[in-house]
Amino acid sequence: MKEIKYFLLKLIDVTALNFLEPVVRLCYGEEPKVQLEKIGLYILVPMVAFVAFLGLWWGVADNIMTKSGKVPTPPVVWHEASSMWSQHLAAREQRADFYKKQEVRVAELEQKLAQLETPQFEQRLEKTKADLEKLEAENSPRAKSKRAVYESMASQVSNLEAQIENAKTAQYAGAPTYIDQIILSLKTVFFGFAIATAIALPIGILCGISRVFMAAMTPLISLFKPVSPIVWLPICGIIVGAYINADNSSLPPAFISSAITVALCSLWPTLVNTALGVASIDKDHINVARVLRLGFWSRMFKIIIPSSLPLIFTGLRISLGVGWMVLIAAELLATNPGLGKFVWDAFQNGSSQTFAQMFVAVFTVGIIGLLLDRIMVIFQRAVSFDNAQAMAI
Amino acid sequence: MSFFELRHVDKSYGNGKDKTQVLDDVNLKIEENEFVAIVGFSGSGKTTLLSLMAGLIEPTNGAVTMQGKPLKGPGPDRGVIFQSYSLLPWLSVFGNIELAVKQVFPQFSRAERRAHIEKYIDMVHLTDASWKRPRELSGGMRQRVAIARALAMQPEMLLMDEPFGALDALTRGTLQEEVIKIWEEQRRTVLMITNDVDEAVLMADRIIALTPGPEATLGKSFDVHLERPRDPATLNFSDEYKHIRNEISHYLMDLNTESKKLKIPTHDLPLPDIRPKVFATA
């Protein structure tokens, strides 16, 4: 029992879900009064606040009339969310159905082909071919009709084969569901985040170890950091469009330009934090490296990077948050299929139903952003060697 | 020619009006396998002196030589035990020592390296904690790791900067004894910087006073002829111990201009014969 308790507490600590700690402790009867107080503070109070927020929303929304009808109230949004979910399920079922039917069709065609390609048929085909060659060699007038017979026999086979090929490669062409759009948005943000990290980490480390490089980079960083995604996007769109054609690329240009926009906006926190982490490395640790006469690379990988990892991850965490925020705006403008485009389409549609869908999107973006942040917190905790540091951030 | 020498070493920071002369004309000779302690008041430039000897900083004037050759920066031939332990917090006890051993003995096979590291972890009694991170260790344990790391490099010379300064009295006593024991087993040239005269007399062959800074320089040198192994429990009753201890203390008091101003004639007062008992016997 004790082991389970410590395991749970450790798990809560690692995942940074500290509000659950008093619940676990209460279950084990540890100082019930203190735990109840904590539960009240960390669970009850936030819940009350949330309910109050819902009430306020309800009250205000009911009194605002727009062209798209009333501002959706919480139950309307909830209803819309559940209907979007059932639409997603229905679409998934349809897709599964499509592929199931496809399988059946392929099986049927293959069976037909097998029936056709009996040894007798092959023999007849061979014989017809031989006859045809003979007649043609003799220049006989019957050659023409024989050729027609042969070709119709051969085309029976090739027709069937083509049909099978067609049936196999056919793709389900239904519109992407809301969940598909979320997944696409996540792909875009991670692609952009990966680009940002690949650029920001090396430059940040260089800034941290070389004062000259830092001096060279400072004006560039200060200049480009405040630029809004709305500016980057059209520029990226044009440049990406010059190199990547929408028809013959595995990645659509809208996807790439949104990802690059995300990267351009989200690389700064990582860059600045990495530079800070590397520059503020403990002098004692550098002395250890000097006494040991560590070479450049071992100094880099054994001293500098590990010691700045907590700050690097702080930067990455902020970057991912910024990236996710920027992405929605980028997708909205680039009409890259994703949450941003979903909101844009809903806006264009302008019905009271799509108005509610926009509210669902707000909560989706919020919840996913929260989850991404939690994931980064876990990473951040895993690499921080100093508890105090992890708590402060 | 001595094993390690400082000749007319000056160290100053800054220029012109802002110039602070920390060390002024320091001359020091250390023989091989000698245990030298430098005692001085805080702020007298002890850490600067040690950093010079470690090669972490360069003298403004003068020369620092080891075996006749001038120092070229820091190196693993001089193991340094820093006052602040300087352990890498993201590595375990084993990892911290391994980093040093890997660098100093690249020719070791994996098994040899492991055995080597474990030997030194054992020597400082940390076998059970070898997979712990520094933050899970007490101050005394951290200092033990720092000692093990310095020793595992098998340096020709060991430089210790107030190694026991941040420890409580009991831990300090235990660690002092451990270090002496290890030193007696594997003789090595040691330079220790301390502000504790008792510690210096207990451990060193020779004690040199550092005059208060700025412009600190080395003062009188005292040879300690106490027989080894020295037992702190019985040492308290040794006349020679008391004598040398008093002599150094008086000398240091005289050096301190502030205490001179106060004019308390400490030399005339006989020191009491009672000394606190050292409980650390482990």
C-alpha cells in the first residue's frame, strides 16, 4: 500500500499534476484536515471559478444578437461539439465502409480473373496467337478476323487487371472531419517547431559561447523578434510557391509556408533562452572542464549543453506555446487545411451553427495548447537537475 | 630546484586607479610529497593564490613552475578540490568521477575504468551512494565526491581550497582524518589552503602564513615535526602541538592590523590547557 502511494505521488510530481497530490494523500488518511484545505484551494476554487465563468458567459451570450443569430451559450456549444464528434464518427464509419466495400470488390474482380485465366483459356489464347501468326505469315484474308478474336480475348484479361488496379488504389474522398483537421494542425505545428528548434539551438549555443557572435546576432534578433506572423506568412507563401508546386509535391505549399511561419515566430524564445543558459553556466563547471582539459566537443556535450538544458527546455516550452498560437492565424490566412481554416470557413459560412463551431474551436485550441504545455513541463522536469529551478519556472 | 615553485609572483586586477594588487611578490617552494598548508584570514587572496597554482589564472608578474617547467594553463596533473565542490549536478557520483577518469585515462577499458572509479568511491565510503545525484547528498558527502574525483585523476599534486570550510565540526573531523589516511597511503604533493590553524597543524608538514590583503604575500613558515599518524584525540596533550599552534596563532594575530589596533596583549595570556574533545573517531 505504501509503495503504491509513493509511486502515485512520484507520478504526480513527474507529470506536474500537483493538484492531485492532496487527493492521494487524503485517500491514505494523511492529515485529512490539511489535505481537505488543499483540495479546497487547488480543486474546488478553480472549479467554482470555472462554473462562475460559464454562468457569466451564458448570461452575456443570451443578450447579444448578431447577424449569425445569438452568441452561442455553453449548452449550444456543447451540443455542437458532440454533434461534431458524432459527425466524425459517422465519417470514420463511412470510410471504413468504403474500404470494406473496396476489399469486397477487389476480391470479386480477382475471382473473375482467376476464373478467366484457366489453363484451357491460356491454351486457347496461345493457340489463337499461333494461328494468327501463321495466317499473317500466309497473308491470308482471314487474318483480320482472327486478330479481332485474339485482341478481344487478350483485352478481357487486361481490362480485368486494370479494374483491379483501379479498385485497389481508390482513396476515400470524404471531406476531412474536425479531428482530421486537428491532426493536420498538430503536424504543421510540430513540423514548424522542429524547424525552429533546428535553427534556434545551434545559433543560441553559439551566441552563448561567443561574445562576438552574440554581438553580431543581437541586432538581428531584436529586429525580427517582434515581427508578426501575419507579415511572415505572405512572404513565406511567395517564396515557397516559387520552389514548390502544389501539384507535384508530397507536401502542399500551404502546409510548408504555415510551418515556416510558425518556425519564424517561435524560434526566438528557444534562441534567447539557450543563449542565456549557455552564457550563464556556472564558472565552477567551466573550471572543472579546464582542469580536465576537455576538448571543444566534450566540453560542449558534457558540460555546456547539460548545464543549460533546463533553460533550453524552458525556451522550447515557450516556443511550442507561441507556435501553436501563431499556427491558427497562419492556417487561417494560408488556407492550409487545419483548425485555422476551419475557423475561417465557419466565419465565411456565417450560420448560427458555424458560429457555435467557432466556439468549439476556441476550446479545442485551448485544450490542445494546455496539453502541449504539460508535455513540455514533463520534459523540463526530466532534465532539470535542480528542483528549485524547476519550481521557479 | 624544487618540485613546485612560485617566484616573485604578483597578481593584480584592473588598471590605473582601479588597480587592486591582490598578491605581491609571493615566493614559495614546495618539495615533492610535501604537505604544505597556507593559513590566512578571509579576503587575503588565498583563492587567488590557489587559482594561480592550478593555472586557472595567470600571474601579472613572476613565474609559476612545476618540475622546472612553467605552467601552461590548468591540467589534470594538478587535481583541484574547490571550496564549492564543483560537482556537475546532472551527473551521479559515479558519473562525476567517470568524466574525470575518462579524460585522464583514455586508454582504460570499460572494466578497468569501472574498477578504478569504484576503488576511489570506496575509499571515501560512498559506495552506497554512487548512483545518487549531488543534490541528494549532504555537504560532507559532496566534498567526499570532490576528493574522490581529484584523487582518481592520480594527479602529481593536489590543490585544496578550504576543503572542509563549509562542513560542520563533526564531518570536518572525520574527513580530515580520511584525507590524512589516504595521503599517508599514497604520498603525494599537497597544498591546502585553510583559515583553521588547528586543521593546518593536524595535517601539514609545513605551514605558511599569508599576510592580510590587499598586497598579500607569504609570511613566516613553520615546520611541523609532529609524528605521523597524528591522532587528534591525543594531539591535544602534546606540548609541541600546543606550542606550534600558539606560535602560529600569535603570529597571525600580530599580522592582523585590526587586532593590533584593539591592543589586547594576547601573548601574555596563557592559553588554557583544556581543548574540546574530538568525537570523530571513525
